[in-house]
Amino acid sequence: MKFVTKRIHAFLDYPVALALIALPFLLGLGSTNPLALQLSVAVGIAALLLTVLTDHHLGVFRVIPYKIHLLVDFLVAVVFILAPFVLGFDGIDAYYYWINGLAVLIVVSLHKPELTS
């Protein structure tokens, strides 16, 4: 059952990007590796830029096709899931990335394809 429409996804993008920037500081990430904090902030800034450039109703410049946006989201989810293993994150640093990676995978997998005519 796929129910995440392009419109719903667009409304999620801005708060998620801002959360990726702010939460690492609020949660005190980086205790096992400073990259645990830096990676999330960098991805949050990139996600904000991606959202501004995506061709959906909340995009400002609309130059990146929505399908490319979904592909980038999927790749970010994979990176987030693998980061704790590859970069040696432990404890809250690891859980933060695993939970966020899983959440993004779920949203992308529940994407409802648009009907074309």
C-alpha cells in the first residue's frame, strides 16, 4: 500500500532537512566520532538545497526531477544505515543513523507513483 504522494513528500522535506541540521547538536552526537555530527549537518544542508531545487510544488527553482530526488533520498538512506559500521559510530551516534536511514527507506518505499495520461 503506497500512500506517500509527491505533495506529502514535499511537505516532509523541509522539516526533515532542518532536523538533520539541528538534531545532532541537540542530541550531542559525535561522542564516538566527530563525523557523526558533521555528516548529519552536511546531509541536512544538502537536503535543504535538493528540496529547493526539486520539481515539486514546494521547490523554488524546480530544476531537479522528482525521480532524481527520490533516488538521492534512497542513497542517503543506504549511507545512513552503513555509516555506523564504516565510520565506527557507537551508541546514540549509531542509533541516530540507523533510525533515520530506516525512516527514509520507508518513506521512499511507500512513494505512490504518479498517474500519467
